[in-house]
Amino acid sequence: MAIIVNPKESGSACFALSGKNLLLKEGGKALSFHDLCELKAKFVEADFFDEPSFGVCAIDLGEGKDFPGGYELKTIRQYFAEHAEEDSFRLARARALLAWRRDWKFCGKCGSPLQDHAELTARECPHCGKVYFPRIEPCVIVLVNRGDKILLARHMQRNQDIYACIAGFMEVGESAEHAVRREIMEEVGITVKNIRYRGSQSWPFPDQLMLAFTAEYESGEIKLQKDELSDARWFDRENCPASPQPGSIAYKLIHNEI
Ligand SMILES: [Zn+2]
């Protein structure tokens, strides 16, 4: 079923997003459809849609806005950390769809402006007929075990204050297991065996699908990819440094929850 732009009524879960933040009523309460309509009246250019088939109603307020009294901001990551996966799902979808609708406005084949598809959550080109679905970027994330130790790395560019699992985008043409071996070799120069799939998570910053694996150390010494990592070491699972927060699949891998 297609989305409804500028809905007049909705029974869906309601989200107002501002960049990487979620707008809540004071006290952390969820917004109502009435709240979204009030925000739309104030921010008339904001993208506002309802997707009844997924139960998601969302408005994109953009960043750096002054909001009316009675609202407060919470980071989306914090919301993920505090809520079960079932609750986080609709927010993840709202965030991913708003970002996709913002960034995918023209046909990559002929350059014409796209229109919302009449029957699907998709956009289509009125000129050449090509249909575009919301984008998903598959990534692999892997926890490498060596006896009782686990391998964690600190990145140069992102999340520099924590140690995390090895992760990276899949390349065209490769399997997820190939991507796991390649990323580990590129980033730390070791080989692994017994690669096991553990689970997945949508991570809408903006559109990653994280495929989580564990693997066992096979051979080699840690050799850092200097432009990516500032450090990588074997740690005791019970004595880890600061690592990703709850709500992320990295946390579940590190804490043996999947
Ligand atoms: Zn086209």
C-alpha cells in the first residue's frame, strides 16, 4: 500500500524528526497525530506522510529549528537504547523513509523529477517509467573471537571515544561472508574461520542494514589500516573498554546477546 502525503487522519505511531533527533512532548511522551498536524501548520514545507501498512506517520522538521513550547528533543540513538526492537522498528522506518524521500527526488536514468508511486512505497519517473524503492545499504559487522578474547577497534573518523566491532559496507558482487573476510583483512590484517551469521538490524543513519557475524581468529598479527583505525586489540569480554551503547547490534555482539 502506498503512503499518504499530508494525511488528514491516521491511526499510526506518530514521529516528528529533526536531523538525528526525535521530538517528544515534555516528559518524554509520544506525539499524537494532532501534534503532527500542529507542527505541519507551523512548518508548512515539512515532508509529512502516513504509511498505514507499516503503522508509521512522520514529519521531517529539518535541523536547527525553533520548536513551540511543550516539546523536547531526544536523540534517535538514545530512543533505540531505551526501547525494545519492536518499538524501535517504526521509528527506524520513519527516519529511513524521510531521509530517502529528501534525497531521492530525480530519476537517475533520465533526470526527470520523480513522483510518489500510486500503489507502493516507492517513487516513479513519469517520463521513462523507472520505479525507485527506498534504498538499503547492506553492511557487515563482525566480532572476532580468539579463545577468551574479542577483537575491538577504535576508528579514526567516527565514534573516536569507543572501541567497536569491525564493520564495513558490502561491495557489489560479494557475499556477506566475503565482505566479512575482506573487511577484517583490510582493517586489521588477520584471517578468520568459522564465520557465523548472528542476526541483523536496520540502522537508519541513514539507510544501513547491519548483518552481524561472529568469526574465529585463524592467523596473522594485527596490522592497522592507518587511515581507518587508531587502535585495535584483543580484550577480555568481561573487561572491555567503552563500547557501543545498548540498542545497537554491536552491543549485542560484544555482550553475547545474539
Ligand atoms: Zn526517468
